[in-house]
Amino acid sequence: MSRRPRRGSRRYTVVDDVTREAAIEAVLGRMQAGDSFTAATRAAAAQLDVAETTVRGWVTRSGRRPRRTARDVAALEAELALARELNRALARGHGVVVEGLSLR
């Protein structure tokens, strides 16, 4: 799905600093509300009619993109493992056979 009007030519959109900053803020706001980085940048890019990679670059270069630390990831994985085990116990307690449940 290309935004190019015809093969061999590109269309560039000039975005001023104020608009660029507003796009960065919009992406960060959507991420804080629960959207993924990809979904947030896709929405901003569509509004400005620029490439998603352009918006991703703006946010990344701004230095304000939230990142999960290794500790955060480990905590989330531990929560997920606990939830899986509780689901298995619940299923066993009710005599339900759970197929396709990952043993990871």
C-alpha cells in the first residue's frame, strides 16, 4: 500500500517544528492511554499524511519514547506465568480440559 502517486516519483510533505512537536505529543499521549507505539505512530502519520517511519523517527529522536526496562519485562513475564498457572488450576478444579494452553 504505497502512498506514491505513480512509479518513480515521491511525494514529500513538509512538516514544521510546531506540527512535528504536536505529533510527538499525540503519540506519547496515545501510548500513555494504552495504545502501542505502532498504533500511535500510525494514527499520527495518517493525520499528517506522512510515512509511519517518519513519525517513529521523530518520537525516537525526541528521547521521550517510553521504554520498558529488563526488570519491567521480567515482572510482566512473572505475572503472566502466575496467571497461566491460576487458569490451569481453575480449569482442573472444574474438570475442564484446556487445549492449546501454552506450557511456556
